[in-house]
Amino acid sequence: MTDGTGRILDLGAAAADRAAPRVCLVMLSALGDVVHALPVVTAIKRHVPATRLTWILQPGPATLVRGHPDVDEILLFERRRGWPAMLDLRRELRTRPFDLVIDLQPYFKAGLITGFTRAPVKLGLDRARARDLNWLFTTHRIPPRPLGHIQEQFLEFLDAIGVPRGEPAWRLRVTEEERALARAIVAGAEGPLVGFVVATSKPRKNWMPERYAQLAGRLRDAHGARCVLLGDTTPIERAAADAIAAGTDAAPIDALGCGLRATVALLEACDVVVAPDTGPVHLCVAMNVPAVALFGYTNPKRFGPYLRFGDLLVDAFGGLGEAYTASARYRDGRMERITVAAVAAKVALAL
């Protein structure tokens, strides 16, 4: 299946035979993973600009990708509709032959969609790293490797198709209208602006709201900073934001529920962002916005900030000095070990 170097095909050589190679990317969801997929997209387009790239996505993360200069087409998979959505997508894919399908998401549902596509090469993870029998739906697989950072794992797909990695580029764009909305939300804020990503959907990843509240007061007193609360309006995020606001007199700005694109613009407007392991951490990396990432439950060697802001990471996953690799699994009870003083010191470093 490979030429001895791990290369499965040479996309550049294929482009010589076809004016516009047709590539389909399967990465359905998880905002952080969608951000990690962007350097794969930009590298392909940088190497073979004529490539026509189609991305299969769920509606939420499609909001981030829509309009991206290197994505020619988005096919929506509306998961909430269940099997009717799957059958609709299958019918749509019957009419769209591809030269290459890249399945970055090693789960059964993504594998099933990959199986619906028409392509001579359907590239996925090796059997050891694929989950839910995902490997059954691919024709070719990248060479096995030990678990590493998820961004590195995605970049391995470039090696397999002969595309130089180059400097990772995300090419996320914020429009002037989105910037204007962000400015309106934080109007009147003076001094540094510090974003607080208040919660994730997984409680064990989250830092305690009362500590965010204490941090807001400390940052105001030490730096004249104003905090803006970021997130959606899910019950867990709403409860966290309300608890933070109730626990401080630092008057944080509540920006929950303003939408993904406006949240991206707010991240860009911040001087520094404090967040647990969630998509906005990786958005900050992509946009070069300093991020103080709080890791305890999840492994930062696999899921932490990539290339940038390692000096701002608060690592409670190995907080007792334990040696660990990217293959280490989840650790309960570690987020509680992250102190307000430790986070404040990282924010001060960023500022």
C-alpha cells in the first residue's frame, strides 16, 4: 500500500494527470478537531492550488469553516435528524466521485460516511489508532505510530499523500462585521481584556466557577483587567457563568450565546484567554491569541496547545511531577489542584 516511505499516493503527481484533484475531508464535529484539520486543508491547497476540496461537517462547526479560502464546498451532515440525514448524505455522495477521501475522525459514524463516498483511495488511521471498527471503511491507512499530539496525528495524513507539511497555517478569518459586534459587546471595557471560557460539556474538564470569580477580582486589582465570559447557553455553561458573576464584584461581561463567529471575534479581541481543554484553546492557537490552558483531567501532551503557548499551560495532569506520555489516559480530581494563584501568574506572564 505504500512506497516504503509511508507515502500512499503523491497528490502533486496526481494533479499532473487531473487539472483539479477532487479531495473529500471527513471530519464531522468537535470544534477543536475541526481547528486541527485546517492545517491539513491549507497544506493541500498550498501544494496543489487547483485541488477542489469538499468537507463533510455537522452544522455547528460548519459555521467556523464556511467561507474559508481553502474550502470549496461543505456537505452538511445533520446528525440530529438521525438516519434520514445519513441516507440523504449517502444519496448526495453517489453523485460526487472523488480522487481521495481523508477520514480524520476515527469513529464508526465517520467511517460509515467514508464508506458512502466514491474514491479509489479512502485514507484513514491505522488499525491500532482507529476506533469503532473505523478502519473497515478505508482502503488505505497511514503507518502505525505511538499516540502523539492530535495535531501531529492529523499532519501524518499529509506525509501519506506526498504533501509537505510546511509551517502549520489555519487561515481563519474574522470579518469587519464580526469585529464590530465584538467591540459592541465589550464596549466600555478599559485595561486588558481577559476571556474566560467558563465550561465544557464534560464537567470533569472544568475549573471551578468560584475560582474564576476569585481570578476576575485578582486580575482587576493587579492589572486593571476586565473579564468577558465566553461560551454557549447550555445549562452547564449558563450555571457556571451565573456563579462566576455572583461570586465577584469585578463586573465580568457576559457574552454567552452570542454565536460561534462572534465568539471567535471576541477571542481575537482578548489580550489573553483562560480556558479548560476545549475548542477555544485551539482557536486561540490558530489566531495567535495567548491562551492560559487549564489541563487536569485530559492529557496536554495529546490535547494541549500546539506549538504556541506551552509556557502558559497550567498542567495539573502531571502536577505531582509524574512522568507521562501522550498515551496516558484521563485523570479525575486533577482540575481541583489548579490554584487561582497559579492561573493568575500565567495571565500576568501573558500580559
